[in-house]
Amino acid sequence: MQLPVKLEVRNYHLFYGNFRALKDVTICIPRNQITAIIGPSGCGKSTFLRTFNRMNELIPGVRVQGQVLMDGQDIFAMDPVELRQRVGMVFQRPNPFPKSIYDNVAYGPRAHGIRDRRRLDEIVERSLRDAALWDEVKDDLNKSALALSGGQQQRLCIARALAVQPEVILMDEPASALDPIATLRIEELIQTLKQRYTIVIVTHNMQQAARASDFTAFFMMDEQRAGLLVEYGPTRDLFTRPSDKRTEDYITGRFG
Amino acid sequence: MDKSVSLSTHAHTGALAVSVAELGKSNLPWRRAAQKIAFAFLWLMGTLAVAALLAVIGYVVFQGFKVINIEFLTRPPRGGLSGEGGISTTIVTTVYLVLLTVGIAAPLGICAAIYLVEYAGEMQGRTGLLPRLVEVARFGVETLAGVPSIIFGLFGYALFVTAMHLGFSLISAALAGACLILPVIIRATEEALRAVPRSYREASLALGTTQWQTVWGVVLPAALPGIITSIILSVGRVISETAVFYVTLGGSYKMPTSIFSSGRTLALHVYYLAMDTRAFDKAMGTGAILIVAIVLINLTINYLSHRVRAKLGGK
Ligand SMILES: Nc1ncnc2c1ncn2[C@@H]1O[C@H](COP(=O)(O)OP(=O)(O)OP(=O)(O)O)[C@@H](O)[C@H]1O
Ligand SMILES: [Mg+2]
């Protein structure tokens, strides 16, 4: 593949205390593409995703080995606060702050020093539009975010992540708490976002990975329950002619 | 063959169903009776408990309101054995002391709690001097919360009144009182902070904010109702405390003129009236005012938490 590389992981291991959760992962994630991460529960998908914005470090007892590069720069040498500004995240469960819709979206830009009300208004509107939520909430931006439906809350969380203009967006099963229609909306949304962002998305849903991603990485556990990367490639190849027997078993539902 | 099998199964379940029904029928009156007895018993106990409480409050308020009038509220006590006069200076002293005490304890307690939860929380299980100290501090707070208040009084008397030469004064009493309510504020604030979901912190940090920005922008606002409740609770604690102030405040019934003035709070005044004078009715009157103050405080807490819950719920 001749696509430019955004994120590169080399011989990466992660330990929770003495437990090895990820073993020797090496992968290149292309820029402005959607990369899906699939695999059975507990194989380390979330852990792997949280590597890119160094959220694992917030958990006591976590150790890592290996290299992770963004645009060729070692992310472990960066300031984590600056890194997280460039690598945004949407969590599995919608987690808006108990503030108004406006304040939720403006939270990041404000934290980064934007005080001008007009700029903030602009950012909030643009982010909500990009997250396909603007039309539904434009008349009551001062309403509490907690009064939104689950699907709206998740789109608000996407808007909140977009508002700080990251380069990469990590999504950990962003649609798992949503109904099929809200899920489809989020998938459409992700398609439109890929022009401007590099997206890495964890999903449990095979169809979702197949229809909504450009590349797919399949993770699995070994005998010690350590997660490892089994197969990685263009989504169509991986789903139509997987090169590894374990991938084939998994995607055809014979496993996990 | 098939038919007979299915038939016998049917017959079998049928018999079982009948026997269960019989069982249920046979003990149903007994279960109903047990239910009635249990409810009657609980109702009786509950009524007794509430009645006892209402009797205390009702008696004091009823007796007290006989002497309460504008004069009682606006005149200073005249002092001496008769217990004549009003309670104006004790109300003022109480207000001053509450402001001073909470003004000292709240910032200290809230900051300490934030440090313990948001910054020192990561040190749990680590070794070294600082984590040790944090551990000791936690244990200290737990212990202090259970120490009888007169111990704080003794400490305040020894340190502030005597050693620091602050004398029997508002400032001595406020410092000793602050020590008393500090554990209350720290623990309640800690609880409020811990109740803030982890997902809020993660969401904020994932947006590239510093830990302090996360604490200030998300954690504290979410914990604010709990923190305010802890402050109001400690206001109530100061209003109703006697032991600490008995040995630090001096007991003068005059109007305090500075933080170095001696004085007496409403609760102390009740104590002095009841023990040193014949004005038992005035003690009741003062007690009634105290009860009204405490009720108002509780109503405020209820109102605040209702409003906050409604706001968080998005109404
Ligand atoms: N905070 C933690 N402390 C210790 N072990 C953890 C922690 N978080 C995850 N693990 C372990 O690491 C492994 C990988 O967990 P992870 O959450 O990354 O899996 P996952 O693939 O995202 O699973 P799921 O699909 O169920 O979300 C699991 O065995 C899990 O028990
Ligand atoms: Mg997961």
C-alpha cells in the first residue's frame, strides 16, 4: 500500500502489572483512512486504541515497550497533553459533561485558550454541523447535554472531539450503545469525516467493519491471553480472502 | 407409543401443578397474616420513633415560643442570675463565629480533599515518603472525624487560648471549631469528588486538557452540590456545638467588637441559662430559635440538591 502513514507501531508490548495485554504489535495506519480494529472480547482492542492518546498511562501499573510514531515522531517523547490535543477520542458510552450542549463543545477550545465569543460560536456551530447534530439542537444550545438521546449524546461527543481540531480520531465501539438507525447515522458521519481526519475505530460488529472501514486489523489472544495482531490489510481483502485461518474462522462466526 | 409418553408427561406435570396450587392455597392465609403482623409492627415502631422526635422538637418549640417576641430577639441578655433580657448578642456572636469558622475550615478542607482525591489518589500502593504521608493524612482525617468534640476544645484551649495568647475569643474559638469541622468538610468533599464519574475525567483529559483544567472545569462543578452540602452541614455543626466553644469562647454575653472579643453562641447561651440561672423558659426560647435555624439549614440542603438534580437531569 502506497498511502502515507499517519501512525506507526513497532514491536509494541503493553503490561497491566505483570499481565501482558498486548504482545509485539507492529502496524502502520494510513492517513485519512478508516481503520477498523476487530477481535474477540478481551483481546486488547481498547487497550491498543488507548495507546495512541496515551490514556493507558492514567491507569496505575501500566508499562509499555516498543515504539509508537505519529508522523514519524515518537509519541512517548511528546507531552501527553499536546498529544491528546492532536489525537481525539470518542468513548464507548456517550459521556457528555453535565453542562449545556454549547459548553460541551466549547470545552476543549476554551481549555486551549480560545476566549473570543464569536470564535467559539463558530467552532461550536461547525463542530455540531460536522457531527450531523446541528439541525437537531441549534435552537436550544443551552439545554443540558444530558437531556439528549443516547445517539444525540454520542454525536455530541464526536462534535466535542472535533472542536479541538485533532488530526486523528479514536473511536471505541462508538455505536455499541445505540440502536441500528443511530448506528447507521454514526457510520455515515464517520465516512464524511475521513477526508479530514485519520480514524481508528474499534468495533464488535463485523458488518460494521466490513462496510465502514478501509483497513481492518484483526486481534486475538494467545494462550497467555496476551493480545496480538493476527492479520491486517485492506478491509475487502481481509473479509473476502483472509490469509490466516484464525481470521477466517472469526469472520465466518466459527469463533468468538 | 409416542402418545402414551406425552400423555404421561402431561399427567405428571398436571399432578405437580395441582400439588403446588394446594400448597399455595393451604399456607396463603398464614402468609397474609404474617404480612399484616409484620407491617403493623413496622408501622408501630416507625410511629414511635417519629413521635419521640416530634415530641422533643414540639416541646421545645412550644415552650420556647411563649417567650419569643421582638424584644427577646433584639435585646442583649442582661446577665446575672436572673437570666433576664434577650438573645441579640448571642445571635450576632453565632453568625460571626459561623462565618469565621467556616471561612477558615472550608478553603483548607476543600483544597485538602481535592489534593487527596485528585492528585494523591495516584500514589496509592506506591512506596516513598510522600505516599506514606498521604496515607497518614487519610488515616488522620478518618480518626479525627470520630474524636469527641471536647478534645478539640482542650486542644484549642491549650494552643490558641493559652500558648498563642489569643485568649478566650472569637478567633480562638473559630480556630478550634475549624479543627472540629475540618474532617467533616474533607470527608464530605472527598466523597463528592469520588462520586464524579471517571468517564468525565477521561473525556476531559482526552481533549488535551491538563489535570488541573480537568479538576477545575469538570470535576469541581460536578462535585459542587456535594461540596456545598458539606459546608452547610458544617454550619449546622458550628451552630449546635457547645463543648469546643465552652472552653475557648469565654462566654461573655456582650456584643463582640473584634475577633479578639469573648462571646457566647446561642447553644452556649442555652447551656448558661439552664445551668446558671433560673430562666429556664428563656433557655427553651433560645433552644427553639436554634431548632428553627437547623430546620432552615436542612431545608436549604434539600432545596439545593433538588435543584441541582433537576438541572443535571436536563430540565
Ligand atoms: N485497567 C486494567 N487493569 C488490568 N487489566 C486490564 C485493565 N483493562 C483491561 N485489562 C485487561 O486487558 C485485556 C484487554 O482488555 P481490553 O479492554 O483492551 O479488551 P477489549 O478487546 O477492548 O475487550 P472488549 O471487546 O470486551 O471491549 C483484558 O484481559 C483485560 O482484562
Ligand atoms: Mg473494549
